[in-house]
Amino acid sequence: MKSIFKIKYIIIALALIFTACDDYIEEEFYGGLVVENSINENNADQLVAGVYTNLRNLYKQYNIMFSGTDMFTSQDDVRSNTAINDYFGLTASDGNSANFWGANYALTSEANTVINRYENQISWSEAFLDDRDYGIAQAKALRALGFYNLAKHFGGIVLELDETLSIRTDYVRSTEEETFAQIIKDLEEAIPNLLDSPQTGRFSKRAAQHLLADVYLTKAYKSFGSTSDFTTAASLAEQAIGSFDIRSQTYAQVFDYGNQVNPEILFAVQYGPGGNFDDRNNSKHGIFMNPVNDYVGIGRGNPYGANNTSLMPTPRFYELLADNDTRDEVTLHRVLFADEAGEFTSPEGTDNIAVGDTIVYYPKTPIDTAELADKLDRYWVYQPDQYLFGLPDNIPGVVYQYSSNVLRTNFPIFKKFDDVGIDAENGGSRDTFIFRIAETHLIAAEAHLGAGNTTSALNNLNIVRERATGVVNHYTSIDIDAILDERALELAGEEDRWAVLKRTGKLEERVNIYNPHNVDHGTFSANTHLVRPIPDNEVGLSEGALKQNPNY
């Protein structure tokens, strides 16, 4: 990919006409239409709808959000090196940073095009002025989202606000303070003109309030922030929550495939089983799983899919799941079943596998030796302390000898993103949630804590916990670690975990305690790794105008 700042010499013909749909914004592509002489007030929304398509690629950048954190690590031997996970040899040529940079700038670039065309090129009659303002509001909210993603990971960024109409190499980075000021300006200008209940898939007023709350919360920790930012964040979060009670539906209902458009979801990347190929090509079902088709009895066309990140939860994640936490059953597959017949053979015997048989069991709590031996005569069992790379000791006499398993990393794979119509790691049609109200409560809890209002902080934290466990007022005291642990359970695989740990000042501490690879040999340095490297191809194309982050 060339520099994302370079011009698309002509915006062609693939005008995206989006029609209202219960489940997602459905696309139809038309050829031969040139934007410059065809877009008018009657069809200008095509430009706005087209910006949303960038979210699909953006929210597939899994490694940069999850790797090198307290809750997710590499599936490899703890002695192995993975630059983005254990910060060992992380350089400016890291593809994860480049992909994330490009995906976010694709979003902001197209948002700039909308803003320019809506403000300067389309002739609006009086009857369409609300449409004009609504289109600009959506574009500014999406631009703010892209800039915020970039600022969290890179610090100061290229704060480009104009449509790209010529090739340039003189882009320079704004300061973090300037970047946050622009993000806040965009959102504050957008919110009054966004709708309370827009078409599914569009940015709503409450979604923008959620995002702005998160922005103010992050700003509060900065040298240019203040305690009042915590108060502002808390107020915005409470507005975004509104009157909705997340306890009105269970955690399982939130992730029910048939209930994706539900009132807890403030904003989501839209997919669906119809439409074109991209509409049904989500990959999130494969983010935390091992190659399950290597188990005898599970084929390549299995209902679980295939892994696409080489990441897995850390032991700390599993430790956090209490016995009464319903999120365990929703989040994890603790039993995998055969989807094809097969025959497993080891030096100790043979097991004939039928469709529907248990293939592997991951107990939540350890089972005793006698029960373990009984089960290992019929299927694999991996105990909680074995959810990492390794080879457990064989149990004498049982059919399923650990040394006979070709997989060396065995752990409960993720279930909450299970999808339909999948083809290995691709082909999914489940929406990807970006903002939901459970997270808004956790933002509110953190903001109230920062503002010194522990009563309100506890109330928001306990609402999330109560939905998961049924226990009222589980927390009687609160600190940032309690909030981070609850976020880990509630938002596993959803939140940008790396950015949250960075915001709270807990990244270095937690990766050095809970990430096994970092414990073994990690080289995290706060002088370097609290920001990502600016992609070296972007630095090179700028002819020195774009400055690299320190020590990369």
C-alpha cells in the first residue's frame, strides 16, 4: 500500500448506495458514475455511507489491540519471541503498526472527502439542510474515531483535515494536545446533529457521547489534562447510558446471534448473511483459538472455524472467571465436539469417534486423578494449569496419551464470537460490536473514580458485575485494578486492551506480572513502548518531515 495521504486521482464509479435494513447497511455497487459530476443533494448520502465500510478492515486489526497485554499472549513456547507481544525487537517495520495506521487514515481520509463535498461542492436547498448537517456530523464522528484510535497508539499524529487533492510529502505530526483538541471539537460539533435512533449501523448521538466520554477520560491522565476531564467524562458516560438497564437482558442474550441489533449496542461494524462478499466476511470468530482441526474428529469444515491471530488468553484471564460468572459459559468453549467420524490411536489403545462425541474438555476447576484417568480413556482433558504451550505428563494406561496429541497449545477457545456461514478463519456475518453500554458503565466507573466520586464509581461497576453473577453490590471498594479486571471479563476481545492499559498507567506493570512471555524474557521499556512506531514507509515517503517516535 502506498502512503495513505496520496491522492485517489479520481473517485470513480463505485458509488455506494446503502439502503435501510434491519440488520446491516447493505451495499449495491454501480459502475460508470464519477463523483465530481454526479453527487448532489439527492444522493449525497452515498458518500457518507461509503465511509462506514472502512470500519470493517479497521476492526480486524486484532494484534495491535490485544498482543502484549495482561490478558492475551502468544500461543508459542514462553521462550519464543514475538515482537508485538513481548516487545523483543519491535521496529518501525512492524506490519501491525502499518496496517493500523493505514486502516485509520483510510477512515479519516474518506471522512474528509465527505466534509469537503458537503460543505463546499454540493448545492443544498432549504429542504435538505438537515440532511447536510447530519451527513457532516456522521463524517466528523467517524473522523474523530479514526484520529482517536491513532492518538492512543502513536501519540501525536498527522492531523489532516482537508480532502486530499494532490500528492504531498510535507506532512508533519501534531502534538498530542492538538490532536485531542481536534477530536473533542469534531465530536462536540457532531453530537447536536446526530440522531438518537438512526438507521442500524449509523453513528448515533449516544455512541458519540460514549466516544467523547472515553476521549475525555484518556485526556484526564495526560499532562495537558485535568481533574475536570474526569468529571466531564463521567457526565457524558451517564448521558450515553441514559435509562437503559443492561440487566434487562443476560450476557448470553447480548451475544445471541439472533439478537445482534439490541439496545445495549451503541455502535457496531455491520455484517450480514446477504449483500456482497464483504458483508459476510467477518473473521472475529477466529481471534483466540488453536488449530482445532488438528484434533482427530474435528475437520476443516468444523463449526468453530480456524485461528487467525496466534493469540490466546493468559492464565490470568481464566483465573478471573469466578464460579458464578455467567460470562464463562458465553465466552468460552470448554467442550469441543466431533463434527466427523474418526479413529484415534495411541500406544495405549484406540477410540472410535462418532459425530457429536466429546473431543476435548477444559474443566474450569481441576479434577482429581481418578476422574482425569476415566475421562482420558474417552477424550482429551486439559486442566486449568495446562492452558499454555507445553506437554503434560502422560497418565499411565489411558487411551489419550498427551504425548500423542500433535497440538502443544491447548486452551478453551472463544465462543462469544461464534458465527454462521464461516469458511475457516473468514466468512462470518456476525456484527462486530464497537461500543456497548456495559463498557459505558465501566468508563463511567473509571471517570467517577478519577473525579473522587467512589459511590457513583461503585454503582456503575456493580451493575456490570450483577448482570454477570446475580450478586448485588459485589464490590464494596474500588480501585483501578478492579475496573481493569472487570473490563477484562466483560469486554474480552472487544476493547482495545493495550490502549486501556496504557491510559491507566498499568501496561508495564501488568504485562510483567501476567503475560507469560513478558515474564520470561519481555523487554518492555516505558521510554519506547508506550507508543507504537510510525510505519517506516510513511516516514520515508515524507522525506524526513514525519518524525519517528523515540527509540524506534
